[in-house]
Amino acid sequence: MGSDDFDGYDYVVDREGDGDYESVQAAIDGAKSFPRERIRILLREGVYDEKVAVHSWNPKITLVGEGAAETILTHDDHFEKIGRGRNSTFFTYTLKVCGNDFRARNLTVRNGAGADAGQAVALHAEADRAEFEHCRFVGNQDTVYAGGECSRQYFRDCHVEGTTDFVFGGATAVFERCDIHSKADSYVTAASTPRNQPFGFVFRDCTLTADPEVSDVYLGRPWRDHAHVAFLRTEMGSHVNPAGWHNWSRPEAEATVTFVEYENRGPGAKRDERVEWAAELTPAEAERYATENVLTGGTSRQSTRRWYRTTTR
């Protein structure tokens, strides 16, 4: 990459010293707090072994890698290693995003703690209006925490892989044209959608894949009673359990969760043996789950449309 390719970026991060900073966190810490204009940071190819936090006073940050296979953020914290009691999971992140209007593109975020390490978060996102495009999120249990009540997050053309509950939390999050890859017989989602929030996790036009030995995966289970998860027009492999959904051994949650599907396809999408308390949407009901409608739920529609139209050009 020549020097002309750095045009348009405020900072360049290069592990080898051929940039403004040698670490991602140093570049974020060097950015102006509450900037008027977006701050764009280029991450040169390489493996950045560090724990990165984008704080609430760092909105409008964009991180751009040189490719998801070439630019990798990684760390290996996990529940037992953190040792901070019952909430240790939330300290295990590799990348934590609290600054609103965050964007990331063309990079991998990985938690390398290993399959036997227990809860180990790669991406911890609490920001509103956060967008991830052409990114890879790699881990095992609890890979992506999409959190923050009323926070809205958009994942487009991304890869997410893990074992248990590897997409979890209470945010409104749309996963569009994403590859969702299971590495163990377990659960894809564990939503904790707040009761007053109109949407939770929405998967549109995604593909559900699995390792060859995996054959018994549930689409989701309710971390909290009002979990809301939807899969629409998604290709589901044979690894998906015919029942589709699990009540986490809490039958009372069956009356309060919203687990829905629409026009899914593939061997894992058959409706014959689905649990009775999960529904197939009608065409009219499915229209509510259009990406723009989901991302405008619960806040100012005008400001959200400006954000959404900008990010999807």
C-alpha cells in the first residue's frame, strides 16, 4: 500500500511502526473526544494482540482493516481468567464499543481463549447506530455480545462463529447476509430483549453452517423472559435441531418469548417438528421485520433514517 492509499484517514495504525500509532487502542485514545466529524482509522494488516475499548466519549469512530483475513484484533481473556465473580463474562471482550455511530469494516475480531475456556467475548457492543461490514467475529462461547437497551446495531456481510449462545444480549441487532457458523451442538442465540423493546435479533438472508461433526443446534433459547429473535429467508443446514427453539428448561418463558421464522429454506428449516410456541410469520407480519423498520423502532425515526441511508449506500 502506497502513501496515497492513506488519504482520507485521520490515523494509520501499523504494528511495524510505519504509521501514526503501533496499537489500535493508542489511535483511539489519541482521537478527539466528541468530535464534530467522523474519525477514520486505517488498521494495516497484521495481528494486533490487545484489548481495545471505544469509549462513550469516542463516538463517530470508523475502524477499517486491509481485509478480514489480513487485519486481526485478538485477545484471550475468559471467565475464569478474569475472576471478577458472576459478571466476569462482560470483562472478557477483545473489542468493546460504547461510542455511538461506530463503524468497522474489513477486519477480524477474535477471542482466542479456546473451546474449553467457557465464556469469552470477542465483540462487546453497547453503542447505538453501530455498523459492522465485511467483518469476522471468531470465538466459542459468547462470541458477540450485542447489548444496551434501545441500542441498534447492524451487521452486514459478516461471519460469526462460536459454540454456545454466541450471539447474545438485549440490543436490537440486524444480521443481514451473514454466515452464522456453529462449532458445537448447542445454541446460536441467547437474547435478553427488554420487555418494552419492539425488536431483538433479526437475521435476514443469512446462512447457518456448522462444523462437519455438529448435528444438534438450536436457533435460540431465552436468556431473559422476553427474548425476541427472528430468522427470515435464511438457509439452514441439517445441523439445526428440528424443534428449532429451546425454552432453557423454563416452560413459563414459552408464553413470553417471541421466536419467529419466515420463508427459511434448507434441511434445517422444516416446520414439521418446530415447537408450538414458535411461530411462522405471515407475509404481512414479516414486513415489520424489514431492516429499516427494525432499526427505526423505539426512537426518532427521522434521525435513524438518516443514519441508515448513510450506512447502506
